[in-house]
Amino acid sequence: MAGASGRMGHMLIEAVSASSDCQLGGALDMAGSPALGSDPLAPLGRRSALRITDDLRAGLAGCDVLIDFTRPEGTLAHLAVCRELGVRAVIGTTGFSDAQKAQIAEHARHIAIVMAPNMSLGVNVVLKLLDMAARALNEGYDIEVIEAHHRHKVDAPSGTALAMGEVLARATGRSLDDCAVWGRHGVTGERDPSSIGFSVIRGGDIVGDHTVLFAGTGERIEITHKSASRVTYAQGSLRAARFVARRPAGLYGMDDVLGI
């Protein structure tokens, strides 16, 4: 588990500990973390022989799958060692640049990787619904993506909102780079009907809310997903880990995991 002392790391470790078919084999954190040397199961009131470490090779030794919800630079460093050791990976990190995504694709030529901007099973079903809705509402409807997260989130829009935008653009024959409107201020002029707008909210402890609005004449259709707990991400990650542990090298998504 990467980022073992973080909020998501704690949730993932708890999910693994409660699982009947998964076992925590190692816990990683960044250099300088006060958690280094501590037992990753201590927050659960349990004891183990494991210790949180910043030594990637030691932390990954003997493991089948790395689950990584950290930062792009950290994830790429972890993947390089996973490739060296033959460890598969589940990546929930967001905020990758195109160049960094290309590096991940190169690693996936050698190891199996599941990568998704959101590991929630519900979100991935919503992505399929958005594809269907966008194709049916391709004309006469303005599309807006609204997302909200907690005050600690460092990237915007969220990886999930971007994934939604990619689905919407692809379904309507557009490139998101060409049609996305990332913010509005001042006299913006009339809305371009070919655009996909994004609105970002950051505050409090919001786990993650995403809404896609199809605004037509006389009606509005909203497709919304709201996360009340990170448990959904953890359970989805375990499902992805079970999937990727049995797969050959390649880059997979949650649609592959779910078979949709």
C-alpha cells in the first residue's frame, strides 16, 4: 500500500485487513513521514510484523499488487520499481500530465496496471450512463460538469470530472482539449453550444460529488454521483487488485474490471 499514513491509505489498509482473500504485504510512505517505522495496523488496534517504510524495494518485496493513491511523481517512482520486481499495480492517483500518462503506458507494456480516476463502482457505471446520454442528447443540449471535493484536494478539476468530460466529448465527436471551458468570469459572451463547461467547488470535508447537467429547452437532465465515504473507493480498489493479479501485462480500466 502506497501512502499508508494518509486518509485513503488508512481506509485501504482497513479494507484489506477486513478482506478474506487479500493480505497486506507492505506499507509505503514518503521520506520524512512521521509514520515511518510504525505498524500500519496500529490505527486499527492490531499488531503486525510490518513497518511503514520509504524503501520501495523492501516495501514491495513479496507483494503481488501495489495500490497507489498518492501524487503523480510518487506513483511514477513506485511503478518503476514495480516494473523491476514484476509487481502489478492499481493506480487511483489523479492529476497526471499527458507525458506522465505516456510513461504509465510504457510501464504497462511490462506489468499489468489498472488505472482509473475513480475506483468507485458507482462512478464507473455513471460513466457508461453518460456515454449513452451524450449520444442521445447530442443536439440542443448544453453540457456542464460540476464537481465538489474537500478543501485538501490539490488538483482541479478532479480526475473523475475530467474522465466524465472525456466520455462526453468522445460520445459527441469532439476533443475535450478543443471544447472544454474551465471557468467563466466577466463578460463571457453567449455560450458556445459546442462547449463543455466545468465548475469546481472546494470546501470542508466533501468526499466527492459529481453532476453532469444536460440543459435543453424546456427540460434539464442531471446525472449525479455523490460519495459519502471513501469506503467505496477502497472496495473498488480491492476489486481491481483481484482483477489485475490474474492479468497479463497491459493497461486496464475499471470498465475492464467490471466487464462493462
